[in-house]
Amino acid sequence: MNETIKKQLNHRTIRSFKDQPLKKEELELLIDVARNGPTSNFQQQYSIISITDPAIKQALTNIGGQDYIANNGHLFLFVVDQNRNHQICKAQGVETNYSGYTEKFIQGFSDAMIAAQNIVVAASSMGIGSVYLGSILNDVDQIVELLNLPQYVYPVVGLALGYPNQEPQIKPKLPRNVIHMENTYQVLSDPLTTLKDYDNKVNQYYDLRNSNQRTDFFTKQILDKIGNTKPKRITNIASIKKQGFMVEDK
Amino acid sequence: MNETIKKQLNHRTIRSFKDQPLKKEELELLIDVARNGPTSNFQQQYSIISITDPAIKQALTNIGGQDYIANNGHLFLFVVDQNRNHQICKAQGVETNYSGYTEKFIQGFSDAMIAAQNIVVAASSMGIGSVYLGSILNDVDQIVELLNLPQYVYPVVGLALGYPNQEPQIKPKLPRNVIHMENTYQVLSDPLTTLKDYDNKVNQYYDLRNSNQRTDFFTKQILDKIGNTKPKRITNIASIKKQGFMVEDK
């Protein structure tokens, strides 16, 4: 047990920030933490874009449908970046479509998420809160246009950071023996019984976003979110291909 | 600056472990750190599988072609897991193919990577080293069979952990102004000039794996790995679809 782990065990997503912008040195330190993380095959297939232009921030807010995107925190966007390495090859006289293979998309996606989570942990150690914004993927084509993303670049996730202006409860997570298995995948049997205690814990949790209303059972939330709601980002495969990826499928 | 960030800035991948297995309590703590990370839309769409069976470990070593997979460290596999939530819906009388949409694959992939990197950072704070093993994706279909992965589950990355038996140099990373941009994507112009200093730094770095040989310039490595080498995991899209994902494409 140490300070790093204590902070990780007590992680809470922060959706409201104080009116205190992050300093330039803080941002540079966070980017350096990201840069120094591991990357797939030492190819560094990701980039980080800071969104500081209020008009772009507002456009992302509209895409994500989450007011707090435009709030006073700092906004990072993490992208799969195969364009940089493609340029490096091109400058040496070699141009292929290899940068667009699914393998490269997946490696870049992994690199981007490692960089993002590294920043989340580092920020937390500095007293800075964060919220991931997957909602930016609601309209990838518009993001591509707004940020001028070229071929072989694809948005992975947004991350807003700032000094916490709220102190949410810690959300109860699925039990260890449900998340973790040994050697063989264990299909969850009898979910409603197995997760009964967990459901009750989630039901006790007061979600700040819902003005202190009790939250639904976890199993009920999943039914509503996954069983009864069709995924909305059905154009994502088309957008991925439009950016030049998954070429071996063509 | 604090201990968490110091460790993150000094991250090195460890590929050789002492003959000192991780204790049960250490592993449980690491899994708890993973569990307490953020997940997409609070849906916890990932699972962690510990590979302890020597026969499976050996099979993964053969797939990855990296001897150190079978070494004495602990081996985690992180997977996209939409099967669990699918079972939760099914138990409540709702069965759809929504779990197989690309959106769910991407959310699960993000969750899995957040869990993995959370463990990397926590382990490092405990003096435990780690190495990501993307190489397990060389043969996804075999992994599926070995670990009995059902529909809506897909392997993301392996992670081997253990007490370091080596002290590699810190690898020089791409400069901040290359990885980080503001508002608009900046295509890397004149790569060989822009990265000249960085190339020289990489060239100074002695890679322990190559018995103290100098490493190539970064731009040369990228040319060899990306420009002149066709990606080998060309069956990954088919494997993703075989696991029930990307259904809106069908």
C-alpha cells in the first residue's frame, strides 16, 4: 500500500471543475508522463491534441451532449496516429497502405489509451480530477473536419481535467471474482442471483449527477443501456474506413 | 512532482523477472486497482484472465514468439467482455445483437486498456516491473480456443509482471512538440530533419535485448517496421467478427 495505489483505489470521475485553469507547467508534466509510458513495439502510434479554441470546445460539447465538456477544465483529445509514421516512411521513399491495417489501428488505439490513463493517474496524484469523454465518438466525421484529422488518424477518447469542484462518492465496482478469472473464461451464470449483493450496493450509491437520487440496480442499468437501447454510433466502422483504416477488408 | 509521477516519468519495460512469484495479496491488490478505474458509461465491459496453467502459458509463448512470456512472472490477459452484460440482459428476458456493435467493441477495448495501464502504474509503485504482450494477437483464434472465449469476448493485450531482474535504460521518447498539438492536427513536415536530434538520441540508447548493440535511428526503425514490413495480423478483422463483433457491418 502506498500513495499511488491509495489514489487509484479511491478513483472518482470528476465532472465539475473549479475556475482555476491548469498551469502550463502542469500540462507539460502531464504530457511528459504520457510520452514516457510504454507504446506498442516502440512505435509511438498516438498523438494528443489540446482543445483550447472555445468554438471547437463548443462544437465538441454539442457532439457529446455533455455540458461539462465546455467547462473550465483543460480538454485533451487522444488519437490513433499512424500518419506520423507514414510520413516518416514516405520521407525515406516508401509509401504503402500498411499504416491502414487493422493491426496498426489496434496498436495505435492501445497506445492512445495507455497515454490517457497515465495522465489520469498522474493528474490524480497532483489533486487534479478528470472525466473521460467517449461521447466525442458520437460524430467522428465532424471531429475529423473540426480538427483537420488526416488519413491514418482516428479519435479515441477525450479527457477533461481540472481542480475538483465536487466530491462524489466512490462507485461500487463489480466484485473481484466476477471481473477476474483463471485460465478459462467463465460465463456469468445466474446473473441476477450472483450480482444481488452488488446490485444492492449500486442501489445505495447516490449519483451526484442525478441530484441525490438513488441509482438503479446495476443489472437494471445494463438492461436499459445495452439490452433496450440500440448503440448509436453505428457509423463508426464507416468513419474508421474513411480515415484509411481496415484496408485489408477492402 | 511526487512519487507517482517520478515513477511514471522513469517507466521502463521489464522483460526479465526474478524467481520470486507475486504473492496472492499483491495480485488481488492489482486487480482491485484495475476494478476501481473508470469504465465507459459505468458498464465495466472488460475482464482479466490470469494465465497460470503452464501448458497455456507455453502455447501463448509460441503464439507470441517471445520467450519471456513463459518466464516466472505472473501473466494477465485483458479482454473486451460484452458477454457478461449480454448474460445480464438475457437473464432479464432481453436478447439482442447490440453487444456486438463496433461501439461496444471500442468501449470494451478502452475499458480493458484502462485496467491494464492502471495495473502497470500500481505495480511499478510496488517495485514490480511489467511488459505488455501485444504479440498474443498473432493468433486470436487459437487464444479463443485455449481460453474458451465465448461470443462477445475478444483478447486485447497480455501483461507479464514480476520483480525486475534487469535495469534497462529509459528509452528516449518523441519530443513533446511532436506528440502534442493544439486544436488542429499538424502533419509532420520534413520528418528526417525534424527528428534528427531525436534520431541521434535513440541511436545512443543501448537496448538490453540486443546485447548492448546500438539501436537504429527511430526513423530507420519505423521504415523497417512499418514501411518495409507488411502487418502480419491480417486475420484480426475476421477474428473480431467471428467473436460476434462489428455486426452492423454484416
